[in-house]
Amino acid sequence: MRRSGLALPDEGGWSIASVFVGSVYLILQNIVSTVVGVLGYSFMARMISQEEMGVVAGITLLHSLVQVLVDFGLNTSIIKFVSESIGRKTSYAKHVFSTIFFRLLTALVTFTIVFSSSTEISRVLFGSSDYSGLLSIVAIDMVFASINALLNGVLLGAGFLKSMAFFNASSIIVRWVSIVLLLGRGYGLTGVFYGWIAGSLVLLILLSFSTFRLRSFGKQSGEFGVLWSMLKFSMPVYVSSLISFLYTWYDKALILIFLPLQQLGVYNVAYTAFSVFTSIATAISSALLSYYGVVYGRGEHDAISEGMRSTSKYTMLLLFPLALGLASTSRHVLILFADRQYESGWLTLATLSVFGLAYGVSSALGNLLLVYGKTKEILVVTLLSTLLSICFMPLVFILNLMGLAIVKGMSILLSLVFSLYFLSKTVRIRFEFPVMLKILFSSIVMAFSVFAVQQVLQGSLFLPLHVIVGIATYVLLIRKMKILTDEDAKLFREIFGENFSKYVIRVVGIKTS
């Protein structure tokens, strides 16, 4: 059914099944983006030096900082306001208009500052003014990216997951095709950042067209009062985002200050490979955020607890084996992902992947603290997880890059623990712990089987075979331990349809009555 204006989603459309269908679109987007990105990244890693890769990482750091600074917490909060309005059957146009207007102002101010100060910024980041021209180019992309992030939040809150996935995948394809073509024609780093602009511009056009179809904003021009209330609500989220940014990037900043650019290049490649995994968890969490927002708007708190129980089983089924599978194949993944010059980062990737098990649980929460308006608690979670993980900093001086990975991993784990603690004071936490242990056991056995096969069939070219062995082992264990039941079969039918679900049910060994 086609939606127009500010029409609300169908009442029956917001269910656990619809959430998984929506997350499937986002995961498919990530798969397409990952395949294209891996191919493009591999080509780029072979076309530029490790030092130039370090420059890319440094400029990416600056780009990310700018996005956080202009955000004011609105990228995340707009999802809550839009989805909650849908649940309450009220208009969200005034929220959308106000945030877009404010974002345009902050983005243009930021562009002016970065563009006019590119020489000084280049000297601070790289100790040379040689890269000021690149920073001037990137300043344009900063404007596009900041607006795109907000419009993505609007579509996510409104439940347009399919359109959002298609738009973002198209943008990634345009970005990497442009980068590859420009690198092939000898444009070097300049070509890389022109590729960024091409991808962001395509995304901006697509998102703008879809967003402005929601409703004409001309009649909402006087609705600035809502902006201040949104900013007040978003301030703790904004501060939390700033702290998260500092913690996310301080490891790279330390490498940039104390180690050669080559080390930053190696770490950046390993972390980028790990980000492919986290993007899947983010896709699921994003789909759940819009669902939880609608359910919260209706006041159905028991449905939120039930949703947590149902979705956590599937997030663990998917993310536990992916995390440990990535850990067990980290060396070969990096060789194929970039090149042998980055092989030394395999322990870093493996360590991050083990801590990535936490995403199997956290992604099922769908940022419920935000849904319940617990923005101060979000700030506390970020502060505590950051400060306590820094206690592990001495490991950096002993284990170097692997030590940084442990510090980063502890922050992921602590963030989950504190989030669960604060959530338990607001809503009933429901997980199927026996099932969780079975899935974890199956994933560990799968990882060891893959590792054992790698000792016999060595070489990166055997990676597809290693993956097949891992999948087969995992499916056999799921069948043997009877992890899936009739309830899961019903959900599969809702998601995949009657015909395809028959094959899925048969493969995973569900005994239907």
C-alpha cells in the first residue's frame, strides 16, 4: 500500500515480523554496501600508500567530529519524535521542518569555518599544509553528510525502511564507483574525496525527494517553538554523543600523535572490517527503535518487553556466530579485505570481534532508554563505560594495537551492562537465558571448527570453504539442540512467506505440529 502525506502506517503493520522485514532491508543494504565497499576499499588500499591511508583516516576523524558537533543530538531524537507521533496519531511535520532548518544553519556555519581554516587544520592534523586542498573539498561533503544523517532519521522514524535502505545502498555504490574510477585515472587522494561528494550528493537528492513527499512544509514555517523543546530534550544525548565520539576516536588520535601514520592505517583497516559486523547490529537496532517508539506512543509497555524477548533470540542467533566467525577468520579476512601489508592487524580484529558478542544482546534493546526519554541515563551510561574502560589503558603500552582493541571492547561490554541496569528500573527485561547459552555454545563450537579447518586448509583463497564449514556446523548444532520451535516457524512464515519458509524450517530442523 502506498503512503502519501503524513499517513500513519497501518495499525497491523507494526509487529515483530514487520520489524524483521524492515531490518532485512537494512541488512541487505549493509550487505550490498559491504560488498561494494570491500571491493572498493581493497582497490584503494592497493592504489595508495599506508601513509596516504593514514591521511584518509585522519580526515575521516575530522569529518566525524564535525558531524557530531552539528548534530545537537537531533539525528537520534528525531526518530523518537516521529515514531512516537505515529503511535499517537499526531502530526510530526513541525518537528521535521524545525530540525531541517536548524541543520541547514549549523551545516553552513561549519562549512565556512572548515573551508576558511583548511591550512591551519592541515598543519594541526598532519604537521604540514600539503593537505589543505583536500580539506576544502571535504568541507563540501560535511554539509551534505550532516543533512543526510537527519533525513535518514526522519525516514527511519516514519518506517520507510525499504526506501532508506535503497537510497543508502545507491549512495555507497556511487561513492565507491567514483573513487575507483578517479583513482584509476590518477587523481590519488583527491579522487577519493571527490567520490565522497558524489555519493553524498546522490543520497541528498534521494532523501530530500522522499522526505518532502511526506508533506508540504510551507504551512509549518512558524513552528520554531518546538525546536527549543527538542534541543532541550536532546542535550544529554548530544553530550553523550560528544563523549562517545571522543572515546571512539581517541585511540586513533593517540596513534596519530605518538605513532607513524602506517600504524594508524593498519588499525583503521582492522576497525573498518569490524565495522562491517557492527553495521548489521545497528541495522537491527534502528528498525527496533522505530517499532518501540510506535508501541511506546500507544502505551503498550508489555508489548515492548515481549518484543525484547522475541527479538533477542534472533539477534543472538545471527550475531553470536558472526562475531566468533569473524574472530576465527580475522587473518584471512584482512588479507582479502585489504592486502598482506595489513595482516598484522588480525589480532586487533579478532579481539574486537569477541567483544562484539555484546551486540547480540544490545541490538535487541533498540535504544529503549531514548524511547522512554531517559536521556540523562544515556549520558551516564556513556560516561561510566568510557571512564571505566580507560582503566585498561596500561594494556596499550604492553600489547600496542591489541591493547587498544581490549579497551574498546570493554567499553562495548560495560555499555551493555549499564544500559540493562537502567532499563530494568523502567521496563521489565525479558530474555530466554537457556536459549542464549545454547546459541553461545553452538557459536563457540562453530568457531573452533573453523579454526581447526584453517590449520589443514591454509591460505586466504580457502576462506569461502571455511565459511561453509562454519555455517554447516552451526546449523547442525541448532538442529541438534532444538533451539527453534513452532513459535519461530510462525514468525518465519510471516517474514518469508509460506513457500520459502518451508525450506527455512526444514533446514533449521523445526518440528511443526
